[in-house]
Amino acid sequence: MLRPSSTLCYLIFCLLTSHQAHGEFELRDAVECHPRAGLPHFTAKVESGETVRVAYLGGSITAAPGWRIQSRQWLQQQYPAATIEEIHAAIGGTGSGLGVFRLQRDALQYDPDLLFVEFAVNDGGTSPERIHRSMEGIVRQTWAANPNIDICFVYTLTQQMLPDLQSGKMPRAASAMEVLADHYSIPSIHFGVEVARLESAGKLVFKAPKPADMTTEPMVFSTDGVHPHVETGHRVYTETIARSWPKIIDANQTTQRHSLGKPLRDDNWEQAKMVTIEPEMLSGDWTKLPSDHSLAKRFQRNMSEIYQANSPGASLEFTFEGTNAGVFDILGPDGGEVRVQIDGKEFTRNRIDGYCTYHRMATLKVGAELEPGQHTVKIELTPTQLDKREILFERNQADFDAKSEKYKDQTWYAS
């Protein structure tokens, strides 16, 4: 398996051009597979027995040991003369808005031949316009790096998305992505069409406690209404790829290099990238976590360097050219409050939320939809003592009561 190298971690920013107006958005018809122009370059290599790399860019559903692993194994069975390697480029709880920034580090630097993109669930609450900017950025970055990389959009679902699918429509995020798939002739597979059919037929229960016997009928898809069980839900996803594959291969048109052509949106995020945190950007009391620190070890695959602000007044300051900026950081029970100043404007953000009985990766957005140009950002840990018990969801307050010591610090981890 290929994993991200130990590159330095980063600030995130994006260079954009002017906005472009679009008409009213409509949901697309729920079709399981749109082959479009197929996957001609990948097919040519695997059929000739070459070594190929398949990158999986997505959220927690792709990060799980389910359809990602199963589909690679299935591809290997279909093309036994080839060697099929996996590039794991999925991060739980993240959508295309972060994926477009981390694409180069997590996927493109490993020279994939096929890129699966899975963000329909985590982009579920994102506007179609924002999805178009980030997803088009992913497409255009990929083909700018190597026009022979084939791309396939795959759409997962949550229980809340079932009504749209059962009424014959794709949910909003997938519908928005289909606009781009049409524009660039990218094949797409909607995993949810079969799930919705099975649920309507009484052959699948979308959300229920996990049974001891996973062969029981009707099959239990998930426990939480989002994340499929490997033995059932993920297997349905993989079987959907297998069922769609012949249609996609039959659609292969030419091995001519992919052409970027005119963008769907002039303000797409093709120029999104990650920028290293340099020591001169830091002021005050900071510590670079050693490699044996528990958080450094836990997040090493995605955050090869993590800096901890140790006391109030510790700040990170940088200037960027563009319209959007953010910091890839960590939320957790010891998180404090930070003050963000950008172009003279100021606001605060907590680095702990209702879920934070544990640490997880997050993005601190410091500027969005700014006017194109140069912007100066300063982020500073404040002395505010947060009422963390009140911040936690009610179901998590018992953890605070039992383990209050882990909540006492007020810090910030920036990567």
C-alpha cells in the first residue's frame, strides 16, 4: 500500500478568479451507472498486465476497510496478469472542500492510473456551487498533473438520502457532481441506487443494531445510518462496481490524453494547494510534537508535523494570495479558543466541539470567498477558559464528569 510521505504539514489556501452565476439547481434522475467516456487508459494498462495504482480519495466510508479494499481485490481477480496497488487517500469526516487541497500530497504524488472520488455523503450539506468549485478543482488538478489518469466518481449515501433515491432522484450532492461528470465525460457509479431498491423490497434494513450473524435476512446495512458494515453494506457497494464495470469498459472511446478544455466554472479551485508552516510564522510558546507523542503517532499518516500552542499569546501569522484560507488542525478535549484576525477583521473559534471526548482532524477556516488578492492572517491562542462541559453534547457530558482532567488544558494543535 502506498501512503503519504513524510512531507511537512501545511497551511491551506486557494487562488480563485471571478464568480460565475448559475441557474436553479435540479436533482438528477437516479441512475446506477453513467459510463460516459469510460476508463480507457487504466483498462489498456491492466489488460496488458502492467502495474497500476488505484487512488481512493474520500471520507470515512472510503477510509473504512470495506469497498476500498474489496474493489481492489476484485480488480486484481479480474486482471490477474496485472499488479494492482492501492493509494489510500481517504480521511474520515472530510469532503471535497479539503480533498481539493490535499489531492497532490495524498494521491497525485504517487502517480495513480485511476482515481476514485467519493464525497457525496460529506458534501451533503454543501451548496452545489461550492461542490462544483472543489470537485472541478480535483478534476483539473489531476489532469494538469497527468492527462492519462482516469477518474471515476462514486456516490455513497446516508439514511436521510433514501427518500430522494426511492423517488427516482439522486440527492443534491451527487446531482451536483453529475453536472461535472457530464462536462468532463467522467464515468460515475451511484452505490445508493441498489441500496434503495433493496430497502424498498424489504431485503435490507438501513439502520439497526449489528446482528451476531451477518448472514441474517434482511441484511443490516449499518448501525448508525451512515457507515456500512463491511460484510453487508460495503459488499453491496463493491458488487455495484462489479455490475457497472462492463458498461464502463464497453464505453471506452480512445486512449487520447484527457483534455481540460473550458472549465464549468471560472472560479474553480484548480490552484488549491498546501503550504508548509515555517518556523518564522510562529510567535510565542510553541512545541513541535516529537514523533513518539501519542497524537503525532496517531495522525502521522496525514499530519507528519504538528505544532502545539502551549500558552496564551502563541500565534501563527502568514500572508497569502487568493480568496480562501484555512489551517489543517486538531480538535480535542484539551482544545482552547483561538482569535483569528484577517485583513483587520476579527473573530474567535473554539478548538473543541460537542463531539470532543477524543481528538480528531479538522479544518480551521480563516477566510472564505474573500476578494482576490493578498491577505494577512494572524491566529492566536486566547486566555479564555472555556466551559467545556457546556460545549459537549449532553450525551458526552458524563465523560467530562468522569475524566475532567483531560479537559483542563486550553491549547491548539496546528498542522
